[in-house]
Amino acid sequence: MDLDKIGQHICLARKSRKLSQASLGQQLGMSRATISGIENGTVPEIGIRKVLSLCAALGLELVAQEKTRRPTLQQLLKEQQRA
């Protein structure tokens, strides 16, 4: 998963909880601009602590796994749901 997709997941989770970027940023000690940049994929690098803080606040889980050549069934189903 790349930074753009991580940002998209964060954005969707924030909106589903009806939180503004400003209120989430205030809760986590981040600026609204930082949250916006992460969500829009315009931040060239994101510190892992920021990502973990955002995930924890939004009920998301960051998972590291081996990269596979072929997508898993779960990945294909997720892609199909997004389309």
C-alpha cells in the first residue's frame, strides 16, 4: 500500500466518524494542514508515529506483510468493492 492509499483510508475513516481535519488535528496535536496533506497524498514523507496516531484515533490498523506478486482474494474483493 502506498502513501496515497493510506491517506484515502484515513480520510474515509475520519469522515465516517464525522470529524473535521481541524478537530482530529487538535485531538492529536497535528495541524489541519498536516492532516490534509496526509489525506491528499501531498506530503512526501509521513512519520510512522503520525500514521500510528491517526490510525489509533480512527480505529484503523496498520499491518505490515510480505509483498506478493499476485493479489490475494481479499485484495481483489476490496478492489471490487471500491469500484
